[in-house]
Amino acid sequence: MGSCSTLSSLPVSAAIPVSLASQVRTHRRRIAPQAGHALEILGHAIEYLSDEFAHAGGSLSAHNAQVEAVQLLMAVNREIYFACPEIPSMGERWRGMLRKAASSS
């Protein structure tokens, strides 16, 4: 489990990629300032490595170190993002209030 100073309090395991298939809903997320800063840094690093790779004209093979580095950074980026709590939709909030009102009657 590698971390740097900006991510030190966020538990991130980059070795286990987050399955996108399990993330069906697309809710907005409440991103804390520290998580937002980490996502920003990771985004810049991913963009930089991708630009360098494209500029160098590298081949897209599974064993290319630059491709592996980008995939690792993208996995960490997804893990941090999906660790942020979802914001319930307006419909979910209304249903929750209606259920609460019905149960208290």
C-alpha cells in the first residue's frame, strides 16, 4: 500500500482495482477537500504520463511501464472517487421523507 503525503490519511490500495460493474448508479458525490486535492494531483499525473506516452509514440502493450503506471494511477483515482459518499437524488430524499412521515402516522 503506497502513499504520499497528500494521500497519507486516505486508505488506498492501488493493487486492487475498483470494479466499475458494481458501480451501477451515477450519483453525485460529496468530495472532501483532501480527496479533491488528491483527485486533482492524480488527474494531472495521468494527463502528464498520457501526453508523454503519446508524444513518444509508444506501443499499447500490457507490459509497457508507462501504460501500467497510468492504469495504476487511474485505479487509485477511481478508488478515491468511489470512496466519497454519494449525495442522494431529490427523488430519494422525497421518498425517504414520505416513508418517514408514513411510519410516524
